[in-house]
Amino acid sequence: MKYRIEGKTFVNLEDNKKTKSIKSNRSITHSHEWQKRQDASFQEYTDIYENGKMPDYVKDLLVLFRGYISNYILFYSRKRTKSRNMKLLDVGCGVSKTLPIYMRGIDHSIVYVGLDPIQINFDRRYLFVNARIEELMDLLDCDEKFDLFVFSTSLDHFEDIEDVAKIIKELSQPGALALFFVGLHDPEIVARKVGAFLFGRMFETLTLPKLLIRIFGAYLIRIPASCLSLMRRDFKLRNDISLDEKHFYYFTRESVRRYISMFGNILDVTEIPDTNAQFICCEING
């Protein structure tokens, strides 16, 4: 069963019925490692999207990413044909029924399509494909192509980034852009975050006794413990050992460029100060 995108609905090519959500009927055999990581991430997804437990700093980063996306929508719109609306595919959109924070308030003329394999909230307020990216071309008409792709902290959840890049190229209009929000795991970046947190904690109260207790606690316990943790992290990164059970990849400043170059030419890398977040834009090579 195949669909085409018409306005802001999917149209079944067999009976012309319209719907906002579609899913794959093809049975893909997931690897054990992929399923294990999905299961490990499941509670985190539901806590963030269903139970309102998204940390404030994450919300702030998503709002910043919205500005980054808006900038490149404007950039792309200046060089494209005006005869049709732009189509945007959000690869790994999450499980929320409503638009992700980074897409709220974006140009309403854009046709937004969310893609996610997790089977929660099938009926959504936007066009939604409940499938893995490997299944997407089996669902859409071969003429359906996208102008923009968004990966919001989802790229490290894919088992094989090279395969994902090949599929994205198949789905791309000429000159299409891919926008990435990634987290970096370089020990020195994590160390800055930990150091800022520890120093900030000391001055949450300005009473001298509590300040002295926290200073001694930091130097005697927290700083040595953090140093040991960062050394273990560095060892694991150097030896390709998983840092957790939720991700396939743990990007560093160097490695993330190598992986995103598989999609095309990197146009911009923006590192968000005092965080481990990077926003990256690349033009997809067909």
C-alpha cells in the first residue's frame, strides 16, 4: 500500500482515502541490539513526552534549535521554486501527539511529516509515519521527495548511519538540507559542564559555614570522583565501548563531522556555549 502527500494529508493510491497517520505493514526483523536500545529508551521517552518530565535546559535547547531550523527554512526558501510547499521530514520525531517544541510556530506553509518507529500515540495532530526509515520508501509514492530533514538528538539511535544517509539521499529534492541537533561526549566538554555545576552548587547559599562545607566536599569527594568518571569515559570512547544502553553512537567533535559528511557537504557547525550540544547543517549530495 502506497501513499502520496496531498496538502497536509496522506492519500492512499489504491482507494484515494485520506488519513493523517500511516504505518508499515511490512515485517522488519529488528536486530537484538536495536530492540534492546529501544526498550532501554522507552521509559525515558514516556517520561519526557507523556509525563511532562522534560528538564528546563532541554526545553531551552529545543527552542534554540527551532530558531536554527527557521533560519535554514528561510535560507532554503530563497533558492527553491515557489510552485509548491516545502516538505520537511522529522526523522525520529518522538512520541508526542503534538508538534515537537522545535517545530512549533514554524512557517505553516511547510508540510511537516514526523517519522518514528515507537508505537505510541498513532493518531497525532500532524502527518505521522509509524515506521523505521528503512520502511519509508515502501510506504510513499516514488515521486515523494523532501526539501528538509531534521534529526533532533536521534542520529545516535540508528544502528548504521551510512545506511540512513543512503536512504535520505533517495528521498531528497536537489539541494535539500539536513539539520542535526547532536550531543557531544568529548571528556573535556563534559568536564566543563561538571565543573560549572560543582562551582555553581557552592554558591547556592552564601552563608559562610555552608559554603566552606561545600568547598571541602567538592575538593575531597566530588572533584576526585568526577575525574575518575571522566577517565573511564575517555577510556570507553577510545576503545569503542558503550557509554550506556540507549545509543549506538557517542559523538565527539571529530567523529560527528565524519558521520554527517556521509550525508553531504557540511555548511555550518554551531556549538551551544556551556552545553554539549551542537547544531549542524549540511547540503545533501544526491
